[in-house]
Amino acid sequence: MAEQPGAGRPYVPPRDYDHRDVEHVLAVRRWEGWEEFLEWLRAEGINDPELSPDVFGRLRQDAERACARGAAFSHDPRQLYQELRRP
């Protein structure tokens, strides 16, 4: 029986986003707020080569949640990261 493709590759666990990923997305353009930020994530973010599918999915989910709860949008990557990670 033939070996399965990728069988010899080491397991790479899914990666969550961090403030560097938030910094990257903030550098794409000057966002006016959550709506514009989310519009880009929904339409173009999935194609950004700097964001893995794991990072993209978690970032988008947290951005949707932050917007829904009325969180303040910040252009500072560390502040925005903290807001995104807030439950």
C-alpha cells in the first residue's frame, strides 16, 4: 500500500494570531473603524498571504465579536489586540 501524501511531514499545530498579525492588518490601510476593517476581512483578508487560515479565522471571529459588543477601534496594534482578545 502506498504511503499517504504528507505522511512524513511533522505535525504543525494551528497558530493563533498575535499583536504582529494585528499590526500587519492595520498597515494594509488607514481603517475608519470596525465596519471597514471587517469589510476587508470578509472580502480580501482571506487572500492575504501573510495570514494563515488559522490566524485569519480567529482574527475575523474576534473582530466580529468586538464590533458587536461596541468595542472602541484603535489604530495602535497592541491596544487593538487587547480589545480583540477581550471576552
